[in-house]
Amino acid sequence: MTMVKAIVPVFDGHNDTLLRLEMSEREGTPISFLEGSEKLNIDYPKAVEGGFAGGLFAIFVPPMKKLDSKPDFQSMVNEVEQPYALDMTNAMMARALRLAQKSEGRVRICLTSADIKQAMADNVIALMLHIEGAEAIDADFNALDVLHAAGLRSIGPVWSRSNIFGHGVPFDFPGSPDSGPGLTDLGKELVRRCGALNMLIDLSHINEKGFWDVHAVSEKPLLATHSNVHAICPSRRNLTDKQLAAIAETKGLVGLNYSVGFLRPDGDKKQIDMDLDIMVDHLAYLVEKLGEDGVGLGSDFDGTTVPQRIGSCAGNPALIERLRARAFGEELIAKIAHKNWIAMLERSGI
């Protein structure tokens, strides 16, 4: 008799599902996380099917323009005003809280690594809140303290645009992440204050000078929630060997981004019919540079174009099977899928 392997639980370091839910509501075409929707990469039915156990649910502030029109790329990278950003952030945090309340125990807001472990033990989706780009935070950091008290546990100082804290890395291909100045003085203070609150600092969208500024200021492990290997795919959004060495030195973590354009060596964002071995190549390289404890998954589901053979969180078992085929052992697979994320949170005091 052939033994069927159990689905490996996945804790995912990055998704944009809250934004997808919020925008669908504002556009008058609401979709349901609990009932499921073809418009979502992550929803409850797909999570059950693919072993999605939870993750860092990002809050990203879209540009200030009509919500019934799709923003172009230039509008995405333009700066947004803090009051608008805080309003959008509050709306998405409230959406997460209401989702948990309405879920009848199927979704749980988690504030600590212990909460996540308990949620996984209870077979409940663990939702931890993250901000992608700190536009909602004011120069006096009042919003930071309030949002932390409301449940925020992770923050990226910048998305790929400038704000009062620093400068994001462009999406150009090919290119170097060394683009523009680093953190501002306010950005360095943000890193210090987040450290005092035991909040994660995400480096996935920051440029290289900003990366090194965080490294100099922070006493916490370095983290890139959804980034890949620059040596394999030379996108500016990916991490160089020197950056990976610094993350390894601090016992940090990198989550594999499923975005086609950040995986493929040719950077082609439209070729979704790609071999999953490219994803395994990135993971193998990250394990080599960071060690078995420094690698996780950070899909960017609901925020990017992912390989057709994955499609949604229901497709994660396809990646797990490809890891097995490439002789990744079961313990290493479990570490990459969820254990390393939980350990990273514990090392960061969460």
C-alpha cells in the first residue's frame, strides 16, 4: 500500500489578501475570504486544501485616486499623504479584526509566536498584522504606538517608493538594489522604536543603502519577508550575496517570493508557465547562504503574479513535492514551511 504524506502546514511571511478584500468592498464587488473566491489566492477553502496555516497579512496603502480605476505603476510609486495612509491602514486592520470575529473560530489574530503555535495546534488560521510601507506613521510616532497596541507586529519602513523614513528599491530588471540614499534620521528612529516594541522590520522593499542603515541601527535579526536571490534573478528587488551574508550573521530570515518576475533568471513577469525547479533553485541557494534555519516562504499571494503550477495557497503542496524530489529532507521542508518563521519571531522577542 502506498502511504500518502500528510500536508505540510505553511506559515507564509507575506500576502496582500487584506488589500484585495478591502478594495473589492470599496469597488462595490465584495468577495468572501470565508466562503472563498476565484479572485483570491488565499481564502479559507484554499487554505484548508493546501495546508495554509497562517502568516503575516500585509497592509499596503494604494495610491490616492479613484478606487474604480486600476492605478498605473507611476501612481503606485508616488508618495501618499499620512492622514490618507492611516485611514486606509485603520480600515484594513479593522477588516482583519472583523474577519476573525465573523469566522466562528476559523481565523485568529495572533500577537505572539506562542499565539501562532497555539493556533496551528488548534487548526485555526493564524493572522499576524504587518504594514508594507510606513506611510501611516507620523513623524511623532503616535500612530506607531497606537497601531502596535491594536495588534501590529511587523513593519516595512518603505515600499518601493519614498516616504519620510527612507527610499524604496525600484522594480527594474536587470539592476542593482544600490539605488539612492538610505534611511532618513526619522527612519533610523523608526527602527529603534520598533526594536523597543519588539516589532519586526521588513527589508524586502528597501534599497541597499537603507538595508545597511537598518543593519547598523537594529539589534534584531535582519528579515526580508518576500525576497529572492539576486545571483539567480538580477532584479533590483532581490538580495545580493553581501546582503544575504549580513542576514545570516544576525541569524535572520528570508522568505521566498513567488513572484514570477523575481524568480525567473530572465525577469519575465508574464511567463507563468514556469518550472517549479526555479523556486527550488532559489531555496537551495538561500539554504546554502543562510543555513537551514534562515529560510522561509513569503509568497506575495494576492499581490503579484505567481507560477501557474502554484496558482494559490492550495498549490503549496506542489512546491513541497518538488522539494522532496530535490532531496530536501522532511525536517528541512518543515523548517522552510513554518518552523523557521516561528523561531524567527521568538528570536525577535515576539
